[in-house]
Amino acid sequence: MHTLMQCLWRLRMIGAVLLLAVLAASLAPPATAAEPDEEIGQAVGTVDADTWRQVKSGENFIDSRHDSTYNLINPSGETWRQVRNEWISPAGLIAVGGMLAILVIFYLIVGRNDLDHERTGRKILRWTVLERSLHWTVATLFIALSLTGLNLLYGKFVFRHIFGDVFWANMIMGSKLIHNYAGPVFGILLIVMLAKWLKVNLPKKHDWEWFKQGGGMVGNKHPDAGFANAGEKVWFWLLASVGLVVVVSGLVLDFPIFGQTRDNMQWANMFHAVTSLILMTVALGHIYIGTLGTEGALEGMATGYVDETWAKQHHNLWYEEVKANAGQPQQSDPPVADDTATAHRPN
């Protein structure tokens, strides 16, 4: 009797579950099978033979983001993708990789540019605390933007295959955030830096001789140089031209809220990529010369002071002005408090 009651109870429970399932099915909206033609119509509007002929002929399908009748059909977008993937990315890889290879070979064959004479121990103030802080802040932002930019351009071909989609998704998200927020700060500080060092980077007659002697690599005499030599001036004016294109194009991409059209964004993206890769390529040479390539260069930007021997060898005209203005180079290491003074700049 007890067993019979258990069986009846189980049958009632099964019936109740089935009844609930039927009621839920009857209340649910009718499901329809996916129709590819209908999905395309909803996604990109009416797509017929005439539409595809217009796309193929390149007729205008471009308008702005905020006021758009544009659908997912965009011939210029495909052109942008092909230019980016087939021209800009490979060319950038060749430029950056080629520069790295050249610098390694140059260092192995030529080696470091050492001082010709012993250090005197007498120091000259070259960079103040404010100037060093500005330089290192801009340099740090530049390196962060370069690494995240390279990751955005090439990372999917490397890290995604090594670490998988989850790691790659978080990595690219982090790179994008750093790039977007560090970019405007870099732009502001770059303009400040360019304004501060504009005067000492104006071209002079002796700069041409510096180039003719290859910065001292041709002949037995070091070429004349003021506070900034001709090579440093080239880097300055590259930042003032190509660097500002990087900043402006980056701001167009960073703030798509001023009515930029899709064409504008595509052009800005290509300008940004090309000019950024140019800067990164030349910056490798600048970093090499300022660190491994030249004895005493990194020391000057780290401490603010350079040895008298270094000043005479690399910036003789500036050294002579300092000596003429001060009577003689500063003896030994000046007190730390003097580091807040203004370093001498040529008139």
C-alpha cells in the first residue's frame, strides 16, 4: 500500500512538471528560424544587386558617425584596411626592425664613442632639475605610447597565439586605455618642451659642417657644436613637425565627438600610424646615442652635470660661452642646491 502511494505521488509530480512546461511554451513568443536574407536586411538595410554595383564602383557610402545613413557597406573602409595591413604594418616593421639591426651592428663594429681625453673632474651644469624632469616625463610617456601602439598594431600576431584569447583581450584593453589617456598628456608636454628648447635648436652655419663630418666620424677633428649639435636639432625639428602630426591625428582618434566623418577617422588613423612609426624609428637612434653610444651623455641627463672634457669634445662652442660667462668652468661638483639654477644657454 505504501509503495502504491509513492508511485501515485511521483506520477502527480511528473504531471505537474509537464503542465508547467506546456504553459511556459504557450506563453513564450513564437520562435522563428534564422533567415540569412532577413538578418542582412536588418543589419545593413536593403541590399540588392544595384547596391552591390554601387559599392563595387566606389560610389559614396560615407557620412558622419553622429548623423549616419551609412550601413556596414563601405568601400573606403576596405581600402583603409588593405593599406594598413599590406603597406603600413609591413613597412613599419621593416623600419623599426631595420633600425634595431643597424644599431646593434654599428655598436658591435664601431663601439661606444668614448672621450678622447681623461675627465677633469670639473663639472658644468647643463640641465636643471625642471628640464630633466620634463625630459624624463616626456621620454617615459613616449616609450609607453610606443609599446602600447606597437601592441595595437602587431600584438595580435604574437601574443594572442602565445597566451590565448583571454590574456590577449585583457592585454589589448589595457594597451588601449594607456594609449588613449597618456596620448593627450604627452601632446601637452611635448609642446611645452618644444617651446622651452626652441631657441637653442635654431639652425646655425656650423651645423652644415657637423653633417659633413658625420658628427665627428669623418676626419680627425670634432665638428663645432653649440648647446645642441646638428643631430639633436634634427631630432627637435622632427618632433616639432612629425611629432605634432602624431599628436593632432591622435586627438582626432581619441575624441570622435566633433563630427568627424568615417573618412576623417580612417585618414587620421593612417597618418597617426605612419608618423608614429617614423618617430619610433628615429627615436631608437636618439636613445642609442644618449645611452650606450656616447660616454657621458646619459650621465648628463641623469645628474644635470657634464664633465669639462665632455663639454669641450661634444659641444665646444657652448663650453666656450660658459667659460667666457663664468670666467672658468665650475670647480668640482657644485652643491645640490645650485642644481635649481638656470643652466647657461647661448644667446
